[in-house]
Amino acid sequence: MGLLDGKKALITGARKGIGRGIALTLANEGADVGVNDIVDDETSRRAAELISKRGVKGTFHAGDVSSVAGINAVIDSFLEEHGQIDILVNNAIFPDQSRPLFDTDEVYWDRMMDLSLKGYFFGSQRAAKEMIAQDSGGRIVCLASVHAYVAIENWTAYGTAKAALRRMVKGLAVDLSGHNITANCIAPGAISNKLPEGYDDVIDGPPHDSAWLEARIPAAKGGLPSDIANAVLYLTSDLGQYVNGETILVDGGMIASKKMTD
Amino acid sequence: MTTTKLLEGKKALITGSRRGIGAGIARLFAEHGADVGINDVVRDTEADKTMASIESLGQKTSWHQADVGKTEDRTRLLDEFVASHGRIDILVNNAVASADIHFTKITEEFWDNLVGHALKGYLFLAQGAVNRMIEHGHGGRIINISSVHSYRAWPHDTVYGIVKAGLNRMVMSMAQDLAGTGITANCVAPGYIDSRVLTEEEEPERGSADNLGSALSFIPSGRGGVPRDIAGACVFLASDLGDYVNGQTITVDGGLLSGGVPPDSQPLEPGQPGAME
């Protein structure tokens, strides 16, 4: 028996990294999980396969969640497989997350806002509609970031979108009052892309610079996707049922530390 | 009850745990496999009930009468707990007693008493626990119970709000100074929590919307919080699930702070204790 037995969860951007970590952690606790990603390849299907191996239902739903039509298609596909939606984790983001201020053109800005703000909003709106129709309550979790709190060079567009998500979940909490739906953010700090054993590592990009981390994070180590996944597990399980409109930082104390912006 | 036990074998001391939120934390910790020390200023039938419920879950419990506002009591409390359990893995600073008082009526005595208990008391109990955790060498967890009053002002809550805001800031420094020890320090900030003493028959009514009155319209989750909600956040922070959460305050308020609506409580009427003249 797990903390999420029988729940149906959709995780966007879950082909690898933090998204895959969340998908497999929720599956470990008994949830049926739909993996979404814009990339449809063997790795994506492997994520769904790893979920099924845990004795729950794992499905893959390819799609771009940066438009309303795209989100609706993904949620339709999820509902077709799972019948209902109890948990939505908005996690999708493209790899090119930081850009210098004067290189940030309209195309980049729109891409950032479409995926990580508009996409998260309309995904939440659609999921909430389904949850209300099901009369089952539900949980919406958005991935924010430490960049929602402080400015680090070249992260303005990303940080702006992430800061807006902190306010967005408060609005969802208030507007969804009476429907037993909670909406919250998890704000990761520096997270390595190393997945635990059994999650089938898919590492692309360089690992974090450990000297940089040690100088800035009291926990003196980078976080793992499983740290973020565990916070999502808390919010989506009964343990977190009264947390609403909140953003939980999972950063090893990075933001609390004065060294952050050195 | 879950079969996923998140605190198996942990030794936890929870202050102010004879009833209310503290007792709720103690019970959920025990459900998750922790042995729990119960502390309060007096032992009564509520304390006995709390301890019996922990024993019925198959966990060890110990009683520690102490006033965390007193230096000698704090030291004795930690010594007693360690003597009983062998070590301390988790400290939850929860004990507090306060009263509404208008700003103009705050006396030095009132200030010294509340700050002495709920800010100074928490700091030095945490320091004592941390020193014992470092000595033992296996890390640990410090959790302070803060409040939504740390973020927003309600009528007549000046000193209480200051103390709670101080706790949020305290854990940030602890995260910084305890780097490398494997100890994390965090706060949980409850909103409106129905912590009344109820009979077993009345227990299902706990947190129900019927008892909320005007407060209900300010709580998006549509019910009052219950001690178990605060306990859930403490289990998260105290377990491996919360390993990378450090120096942080988690608000558990059913969305109370999300709205921009005014606070729900009414100022004291003239003539009531603590009211402005």
C-alpha cells in the first residue's frame, strides 16, 4: 500500500530528469501515471515502461503543451487511457532556459511564456474542470524555481515566468475553493540530473559544478530529481491536503543563504 | 493509516504535546514508526490520552514535564529525553501560550514572557538538540511551529507575530550555520487550526465548516485545519522526503494567505482583558 494508491497522475515534460523522477516516485506510491513530452522517442516510451514495471499503469502522451489545443489533446489522450485525472504536475520546460537580456528577443520571450506560464495555466484550468466534473477533488502542482525569488545573471525571462506561477497557484486556490482541489508550487534549487537507481538515468548536459554548489548551498550538495519528486509526493498525498496556494522551496537552504548572489 | 512508514526508528521530542497540534504531531509521528517524547508544563488526562494512543500504535513514548521558557528546564528536558531514547533525531518546537493584547497594552512582562518562551526558548532548545545531534553524528531535524501571523497582522497579535516571524528567520540562519552537519532546520506555519479538546464522539466534527463561522469565507480549502494537517508537514520535513528542504517555512493554511481579503478576527471589545482603553 502506498501514499497514492489508485490516483491518476499526469506529469508534463516527464521523459527524463525531474519530470521522470516525479513520474516514477508517484508510481512507486501506487499512482497510475501518464508521461507527457514533446519528444516522442524510445526514451519517452521507456519512462512509461518503467512505470508499468512498478505494477501500476504507465502511459505516454506525446504533445506540445505550450498551446491550449496542444494541452487539450494531451489531457484528452490521458483521460482516454485513465478515465479520470486526480493529479496534474506542470513540469515541462525546454532546455534553453537562460538567455542574456539583450539576446532575449520576442520569439524567445513568447516561447518561454507560452510553455511555462500559459501552458501551465491552461493545463491547470482544463484539469480543474475535469476534477470538478468528476467531483473527486484533485491536486495541481507547478514546478517553479529559486529563480522566482532572486535574480541570477541571464535568467530574467525564466525567472519572470516562474515568479508568476507563485501568484498563479494562489489564484487557483482561491478560485477553486469548495472543490477540494489544491494548487501549489515546488521551487527547486540547483538540481543534478542524476536519477536514482531503477529510474534509468538519462543525462544530457554537464553536471553541476560542485565547488560552486559547496560555496552556496548549506546542504553542500546539489539536489536530486528525487528530492523534488518527494516534495510533489508530499503535496499530492494526504499528508499535504491542507497546503494550498503555497510554494515550497526545495533548495537545500540556497535561498536562505546570503551567498546566493555573491 | 498508511503502511508507508516514513519515520521508522526515529527518536522525536515534541514540545507542548500533551494536546492540540503537538499531540497531533506526536500521533502521526508514531503512526510513521517514530518513538516520541511528550512534553508540557503539566501532566493531565489529555497528556495520558496522548501517550496511551502512541503506545497503542506500538511505539515507545516518554513523559517530560518542563517549561521551555526556563534555562534549567530545557537542559533537563533534553537530558531526560536522551536518557530515555538514547539520542535525539528530531526536535519539534511547538509549545506556546499567548493571549490577544492591544499594542498600547503590551507590558514588558508580557513581552519577556512570550519572547522568552517562544523565541528564546525555541532557539536554546534547538541549540541544545543540535549539539547533541552533532555529537551523535547522524544529522537531524529541527522543526519550529510558526504561524500565518508571521506574515500578516491580525488585531492584537503584535508580540505573537514578531516571535513567529523571528522563527522563520531563525531557521534560515540555522541552515547556514549548520552546513555540513546533516541537520536541517525549517518552520511549519499553520493557519486556522481546530485544536479544541473534543470527546471521541465529537472528534469527526473537528475542522468542519460548521465551526468556522466567518473564518470559512477566507479559507479556500473550505474547512478548518486539523492538527493532523500540521503533523503531515512535520512528517514530510522530518522524513527522507524532506531531505533537501532547509531554512524554509511551509505554510499549511488551506490557502488562507492566498486571498487578499481582510483578516477575520474582531478586535477586543472595550473592557475585555487586553483591550485598548
